Amino acid sequence: MKQEIFTYKGIDYDVTFDKSETVRHGGPFDRGSADSYYGRGLRPHYYVNGTGTSERVEQDKMLETEIAEYYAGFEYNETVNLDWKDWG
């Protein structure tokens, strides 16, 4: 599998799905991407482990790098992945 890189604000993120810690389920990048997908807007957060199965970490407890990763995930879905929930 070819490594996929997404660059946001000068930082490279490995977005090789199923092969990268960046896109792990529940992580900041994943949550940003999911918030974009579901049209929820920007609200930085992540889960220590999997989404909904572990402690949720809110923005006030996040590191700057984690917040940046969340925003990168949101932007990735908005500009590269281009995938949104069809509420049909």
C-alpha cells in the first residue's frame, strides 16, 4: 500500500488508512474528519482509545498538536476526501 500524506499548515500527516496512527479510530484527526463528514462543525476533541468506548478528551485538555491534528482531519475531509453523510 502506498503511503498517503496530507499537508496542513506546513505539517505532514500520514493518512494511509489502516496503517497510520494519525487516522486511528477515535484520535484527533479521525474525530475532525468525522465532524466534517456528519456536518457537525468544529469542536476539537478525541477519545483516548476507540470512539465512544473510552474517555473523551475535550479541547481544554488537549495539547496544541492534538488540536492541530483535529483541524487537519476536518480540513482533510473538506478538501481531499470530499465525503459527507447523505441524510437523504
